[in-house]
Amino acid sequence: MRFFEINDPYFAIVAAENEGKCLEFYEEVVCDVEDKGDFMANIKELEKPEAITKVANTVSAKTGEPVGSEEAEVQVYDCINDNEPTLLAVDGSLV
């Protein structure tokens, strides 16, 4: 499982097998992507520690507080174990 940060059209952190699966999943759960070439050119792959840090600093929709490193680590490792595309974080305006 790989981790990707997307900033346009909406911020998201997605766990997916590859860039293509990331795009497909992003379109399923976040929004349609008009310019797929631009999307793919601007997608940023994150190493596992960086993904954990970024997820830890996002705000939980449930609590309104930062997710925190412990919960972020659990979420990231769950993605790896489940081996399914997962939305780890999304733009707050979409929640």
C-alpha cells in the first residue's frame, strides 16, 4: 500500500496500490477530476512516517481535535493490513 497527498481540486490523503487506483478512489469518494493529467502530475507520494505525521495533524470530523500520532499510526497500519484503498484525510469543507 502506498500513500498519496492530493491538494487539488480538494486536499486528501489516500492509501492505494498505485497512482491509478488513487485517482479512481479519489473520484469515487471525493470528487470528479476534470484534468486527470494535471492531477497525476501534482499527486505527491508520501513515505509511511510522513503519511502518519500528516494524518496526525489533520482534524478529526468526530472530535474536532487533531487526530494525533497514535491514532494516525493505527489508521495507516490498518490500511496496510486491509490492502484496500482508504481515505485517511479530506478537505474540511467536504466533511
